[in-house]
Amino acid sequence: MATDLNEVVLMGNIGQDPEFHTFKSGDRVAKFSVATNVNYKDKQGEWQSITTWHNVVCFDQIVNDRIEREVHKGVRVYIKGAIKNSVWETDSGEKRYKTEVEIPKYKGMLISLEKKEAKADTSFNHGSNKDPMDTLDDSDIAW
């Protein structure tokens, strides 16, 4: 039997401050958008950029706590999640479609790539040529 994989990794900037919704159970969902850019040279040799916006939802409460503390418009983030497609019908019978990146409970990840203040944990050394993923410690990963 073949094993399927639905995994997406994004590194980009938050488009707007996250919105939170609390369910009757006390669980929360965070919603926000992330912009990623692809840069290329056109036929005239000029650099061009294409921006793609990704809608992100997070159901992991530990990651949501981190989002509430550290994530706001403009923050650069690394996200690991899965593609989620939804289809529904409006009251007028029209079909609607939505694709989101979901950070699922216990399986997803969100890391802020912003420099932290001197008093805070400084696990990223942006002044070096090191890959920031090599400098992570367990406190940077939502388990």
C-alpha cells in the first residue's frame, strides 16, 4: 500500500495581523495570510517579482500561543503544514471553493524568523552565513 503525503513549507511575510476565533470548547483557531515572492529576470534583464498570497489556519493551541505573542503584519515566518481544500454551498445554491494551508494539531510548525530583542532568546544569528534552520532549539518548534 502506498503512503501519501500532503505537506507544504512556506517562508514569507505575514500580510495582516492574525485573527483568532475561540470555540465553545475553549480551543482557538488563528487565521492569517502569508506572502511569498518569486524573483526572476525578464527578457530585458530587469528583475521582476511575483507575489503569491497563501491563507493559513492554525488549530494547534501551542502554536496559536506563539502566533499571538510573536506574529504580526510584516513578520517573516517559516511554516510547515498541509493543503486543505474546502467546498460548500451558499444559501443561494452557489458552490464556493477555498484552499488554505493548515497548521494541524501536533504535526505543524510556525517559526518567527525575526530578530529577537536582546533580552529574548537569540537562537537565530542573521549576521552569519549559517542556515537559520541549523540554529533552532526545541523551544523554537511547536511539538
